[in-house]
Amino acid sequence: MKSLNLLFAFLGGAAVGATLGLLFAPEKGEDTRKRIAEMLEEKGIKLNKSEMDKLIDDITAKIRGKVKHIEDTSDL
């Protein structure tokens, strides 16, 4: 059971790391938002600037919550 928890922690960390890498990459925020908007449009989702800003804020809040939860429950 502990190895399963370790696997979930690893996968969760990888997902959080990938998302944080995208959001905090050395690109300008405007360029990052444009790339995200283009990826969403390819999937058939179109957002205006305020909707995009809200989406980014929601994602950031969720990531921060997950990171805090991992830190709080980590035995390391």
C-alpha cells in the first residue's frame, strides 16, 4: 500500500511540476497565456482575456492547494 501512495505522490508531483513549469517559465506571462489559449482553441475551447485570467488563477490556486497538501502529509 505504501508503494501505491509513493506512486501517486510521484505522479502528482510530476503533474504539479509540469504545470508550474509552464506557468512560471521564463517567458512573458502574455506569451504563456497566448500558448495556453492556442492549445485550448485546438481542443475547440475559446476563451477571452478575462476568462483566461480566471482559468490561470483557478489552476494556480489548485496547484498551491495540492502542494500544501503534499507538504502537510509528507513523511520526508
